[in-house]
Amino acid sequence: MMSVPSSIDSPQAKLVYLCLQYADGATIDELQTQTAMAKLSLYTILRNLKTAGLVSKQGSEYRIPET
């Protein structure tokens, strides 16, 4: 079952998180295609999610860390 951590407030960040969760990871280009969001916005969201420990980057792919 997919869920979003309660610490994520932004609807855009929730969408990115769910996309990563559903796809089991994605690149910026894949996220841009899936969300129709600008890359600049995606980089900001991903940076914030990464700082919060909710997303990790492996090569060019962003993922939800396993718990």
C-alpha cells in the first residue's frame, strides 16, 4: 500500500514522492514526464525530500530509501 509521510506538506512533493514509490525510483526526466512539472521545481522538491531523509539518489535515479 502506498502512503505519504505526514511530514510532506506540499501537494507537488506528495506527487513526486508517490511517483517514486510507484515506479520504485525514477530519473529527473522520468519524473518530468510523469508529473508535467518543470525540472527546476523537481530539483527543489527532491533536494528538500533528500534533506529530510525521505529520498536518496543512486546515480541519476532518485529512490525512496528502504526502511
